Amino acid sequence: MRDLRHVSIVAVLLLVLLRISIGWQFLYEGLWKYQTLSTPKPWTAEGYLRNAQGPFRDHFRGMTGDPDDLNWLDYDRMSERWDRWRDQFAFHYGLNEDQLKRVNGLLDGPSRHAEKLDALPASVPLNDPQTSIDKQLANIVSYDAEKQLLLADASTPLLPSEVDELLAYVPTKRDSSGELEGGTEEEQAYFVAVEKLAQRSQKLSARQKLKALLLGDPERLGATGIQRENTDIYVPEMGTIVDDDDSTVLLKYGEVQRYKDMLAEYEAQLAEATTDYQRDHLARVWGVIQQKRAQLVQPVIALEKELQSDATELLTPDQLAAGDLNWDNAPIHRINQMTIWSLLILGGLLIVGLFTPLAAIAGAGMLMMFYLAMPPFPGVPETPGPEHSLIVNKNLIEAVALLAIAFIPTGRWFGLDGLYSRIFGGDYD
């Protein structure tokens, strides 16, 4: 095959054109995917792998690391994820001490809320509580006379009843138009400071919002009555516990548990599906499951994006010049990077005809991975789209073509392989 006299010129041209065409397809696809990385919706292989079918379904779905997004519904995992993001965010952008403190404030909130107040009215006994109610309030709200700050514990928001008790210490009120009336200037200043402190305490940090969403929402988690030992009293607790034991009573079935049940039922039915009717039914069920997944996961994703957006606003122009932070080291992120760079490198090598056999074999292997993720085998649900295939599809055809190119010296006929051979006298194909 090295001797062109044994191959027609038309065959040579077509084989070289086939190599360049496949290389161009790889290169352009890689460039397009790479360019999307700087857009609000970067390309990812997650959807393709998550919807894998066939005998290798579990393997390809497992490559995403979390094919059903259950980690997004786990508070501990998400909390660790955000800690990791904060550390890498601070390192990547070189945050100063004040910026890091503010990022920590976005993530966890301050330890105390503070509002400026020049003086505490004599009628407010926060610094010298006498009654049990005053003592309870003094554990939540205090006054720093030296710094002239009214302080409140930030671990929990001020309750309306606590705010009312704090305001009741002074005769100041708001009239129907919202204007202050009654009391001295000092008492009115205290009244306004308490209002602002109450408003500030209602602003939850990102982690507090996450905790409320993943650990404090009975609609999501459900509720179960747990019987106290040696009594007939049932104490409600968050979570869905289905047990035949009389010591528990299911009060509300949580949506997260319902989602997990739907996944388990789908997997069981998929393993037993043998007819087109069953597979069509499961395809519709899968669509419902994905809607449930989005309903549960999207609010958590929105929280994370809000946190990262707020933190980015703290950066200076010089820090922003450091570029985007690629902090997520999840398996799917590595797969995305490997896919993009494989397309770019292999496409470029095939176009210029350099290391053609190696590039062609590697390209065929990559295409076979695409093929096996959704193979057109009998009994396997068809890939969504206008194409219909049985055993052979375009990915398999292209992989076979690349294997043929690997054993035909098209790079020597027209490419840098010929130049390499002349300069170095090597023979790597």
C-alpha cells in the first residue's frame, strides 16, 4: 500500500479526503464544545451518559459520579462541596482578609448581627435584666456601650414575639402612615435600630437556606411520628420512615423518598422489560422521573449559583482578570475536558496527517464509547431523534472507517507523516 502505483489516484484522493473529513468533524465539534464553556450553558456529556441504555448502562451512568443527582439532596455532601468551593475561590482569586470574611459571611452568615445605636434608653434592661423574660431576651440581644452597637445572635432569626417585647420597652410607635410617634429621640432611635436588627436577622446565609431546604422542609423530607419509650406519645420528626413497627407512624411521605422509590421501581421494571410496549411505557416513566428530579434539585442549584454570583461581585477588576474558576473536580467535569481535548487533538492530527495510525485508532476508540453508551441493539430503547438503526449506526460506521484509515498510509500520501518519515526515517505506522 505504500506504493502509489498499486492504488488508483481516485482511491488515494478519496481516502485522504475521508481522513480529512473525519478530522474536520472532530475538530469543529471540539471547537464548538470548547466555546460553550464560556457561556451560561456550557456543554456537558452528563445528559448523554445519564440517559445511557443497553448492557453497559450502569457503567456509563456511573461515569457521571452522581447520575441521579442524589448528592444535591444530601445536606452534608452539599455543605462539604461549598466549603471546597470557598477554599478554591479564595486561592484562585487571592482574596484578602476582608474579602474572605465577607465570603464566609455569605456562606455562613455573621456570628452576630449589629446595628448602630448611640445610647440604650434607660427603660431597656438588656444590660441588667430583672425578670425571666428579660433574661431570655438578654441571651439573644445585647448592647455594646463601648462600640455603640445593638447586637443579636445570628444563629436564629429574631421571632416576632421577641421583636414585640424589645419594642415594648419604649413608648414609641408607628402611626397609620408609618411615621414614628411618642418617646424621646433616644427611644425612637432604639425603636428604629430594633426594626433594622429584626430585618437583618431574617436574612439567612446560603448554608442556612440550604439547611432549611434539605433538612427543614416536611414537603421534601416527610414527617414521621416516633413513639417515646414506655409512653403512648408520638413525637414528630423530619423524615420518611416506612416501618411495620408500631413505634413509628408515617405522617407525611416526603418527595425526596418518593423520587428514590420511583428510581428503584424504574430500575426493577427496566431489568424485566422485554416488549416494545414495556419499553415505551418506561420511557414515559423516565420523563416523569426527570421532572421530579428537576423539581427537587433545581432549587439547590439556584442557591449555589446565587452564592457564587454574590461572591464574584466582591472581586476587584484585577482579580477578575484571573479568569473563571474551574473548581468542580467531579468525574463528569474530567470527562467533559477529556472529550473536548480528544476531539480537538485527534481532529487536528487527522487533518494534517500526523501520527495518523495512532490518531485514527484513538478516534475509533472514542467513537466506540459513544456507540456503546446507546447501542442500537435489539431490545434496547432507540436513541431519541430522527435516525433509526439496528446494530449499525453512524458512530460504528465512522469507527470502522477510522480503523481502515489506521492501516492505510494516507498520512504518507498527503500529510506530515510523509515529511516525518523523510526527516527522521522513522516508521511508527
